[in-house]
Amino acid sequence: MSEKPKHFWEVPPLSFEDQKLRDMYVRIGKPVDQLPYSAEFDKLIAALGLQGSDEERYFIFQRLLSLRKRGRLPQIYGAPAELI
């Protein structure tokens, strides 16, 4: 017997770490593209219990982008980025 094909809505659950990151992202309430170098991103890093090194910040941002591209993060609409 062949395996039954999976439907697009049958996605595996997120790992514990990804679910925690997703929950913190939703609490922060700022779109991914507006997070880098913001106070909210610093709050996200602190809430995850990280030191805030450049490597950790890079990894967290890349993880958020990956989850966003896979449709695993809810869309958060915020105000347009402030102009300099």
C-alpha cells in the first residue's frame, strides 16, 4: 500500500523553540520587516532569554524570516516604517 498524500493543511507542528519564538513575535506585535534594529527586537531577544550577541540576533531574525516564508507566522500589520 502506498502512503496517503498529505494535504497542505496537514503541516507538522512547530518545534518547542519555534513555537516560543512565534508566541513572542505575536506579543511584540511588529511586522518582521520592521523588527531589525528596533526596541521591539531587543525586547524579543530579552524575552527569549538570549544575551543579544550579533550571532544570536542574526539567527533569530533568519528564523523569523524562514517561518514567515513558510506561512507559519501570522501577518502583523503595523504602521509604515518611520522615515529618517
